[in-house]
Amino acid sequence: MKRFFAALTLLGVLSASAQAAPRTVTIGLGYVPNVQFTPFYVADKLGYYAAEGVQVKFQHGYVSELMPLLLQGKLDFVVGDPEDAIFARNQGAPVRYVMAMYQKSPVTLFGLQPLSAAGLRGKTVGIPGPFGSSYHAVQAYLEQSGLKEGRDVRLATIGFTQQEAVQSGRVSAATGYLNNDVVTLRSSGKKVYTLNLFAAYPMVGVGLMTQDKTLKTDLARKVVRASQRGLKFTVTNPAQAFKVAQPVFGKGGGSLDILKASVPLMTSSLTTQRGLGANDPANWKKAVAALVRQGKLPAGSQAENFYTNSLIDPKLR
């Protein structure tokens, strides 16, 4: 009889252990380990994912490589620009953008001389290429300013050499990031001028996306909630968050100044009401409308088809 009860006890322990075993989730992060992914590293290092019963693995690479892996089920989530989800879904892929790391895209136009819409007329503006959030943002800005590409402003493809191109005078201005190019140049002693593109293209920045089928699972809610907690810690304690995350991205992966410049982009009046990571329906609508006018999306495209707030915990502010 004792052996019988001992066997039952062992079975109970094994059963409980199996139930408690964490689910492994793989999240694709753009390019290489970098300070910009601090909220996700923090959520892992501080045990926020573990508290949800999730063990996270990060896989870095270009989003163009990560998106196919997401669709094949080899990744559970991908962190990328909202346009990555928009254009994939427009082509029939069951992908949605589910959590905004940045409420405001960090894309800007920057230069070493004062900038204005009128002052861009007849000038050359450098862009990485005719793709990505920076390209769509500058096109929207030119349209809003009554400027026509080619006729009034020349957009020159310069790859990711914006800082060098601006400093050498090869271009009058370039698209870049408030929390990277501008911070880096100012830290080197340069006086940098910027143009705000957000009014013309009020799109959120990099965030979390996944497949439709994953949205229906409790796992998705757990991953998003843990990621929200990582966002909250980063926003509240940027210096400490940097210290926690730096062992992941290393000394060459970005500075505390870059993280501090990123933090204001992570919050908005919306996040105080609907929670960190929430998507602003009004801004999404305006940005998608801009993409329709640019011919990137078909007429009648509805913004709500590309994102969802269903996984956001509004109590995490």
C-alpha cells in the first residue's frame, strides 16, 4: 500500500512538473543585438516572460528574412516596422501588428543647416532606398508640403550612410532616426537640425507582430503582457534597464543616450488610458491613408485590418 501511495505521489509530482514546464517562444528581432530592443531583453532578464510560463529565445536577422520564418511557424513573433505587417497582410499573409514599442516613429529628416519645407526645394535628400518607414514618411511629408519628388526635391539612394552623406555635403538632408543618427551626431559636437515628419505620417514605430492563429491563443496574451512589463520598466528606469540589457547587446550595440532618446517615443496620451504598447486608431487611419495616396495600398484599405489592440493589458500603463 505504501508503494502504491508513493507511486501516486511521484505521478502527481511529474504531472505538476509537466504542467509547469515553460512554453518556448521564439521572437525575431531585427538585424543584430541592439539597445533599441531593450524592453524585450529586460522582460527576459527580469523574469517577466518566465512569470507567464514562457521561455523566450531571440533570433536576430533582417526582417525580410524573419517574416518568412514567422509565416512558416518557425518564429512565433517578429519585431519590425508596422509596414512589414501591412504589406505582408496586403499580399495575403495572415499577419497583424499587435504591440507598439514606439508610439511615434523615430523617423526624421536631419541636416547640419536649418531645415524647412520651402528650403528643401531644389535640394537633394538622402534616403536608404525606396523602401521602409523612412521612405514612406518623407513621401508623405513632401505631399503635405506641396513638393513633388523629382520636380522639386531629388531623393537620392545612399544606403545607410546618412550621417556621412550629410557631414560631407553630398546631400542637404537625409532621413534618419531621432534616437540614433541625431543623437550620435550631437554627441560628436555637431549642431543638428531636424524636420518633424510625424504630422504628415503619424505611424507608430517598431513593434511586435504575429500570425492570426497565434492571436487566438492565451500564449499571445502572455507574451504581450510580459513585453508590456519590459516597456514599463524601460520607460520608468532607463538607466537601470540599460544596465540589465547591455550584457545582451554588448558595448557596441548602442548607448544609454540612445535609449534615453527612445523612451519619450514609447509613451503618449493614449498609453496612459489604454496601456503601454496600444495602437492609436486615429494615427493608424491617417498613416494608412497616406500609403493609399502613395499607391502602396489599394483604395479602400482599412487600417484596422492591419493591427489589433486585443492583446494589450490596459492596466499596464
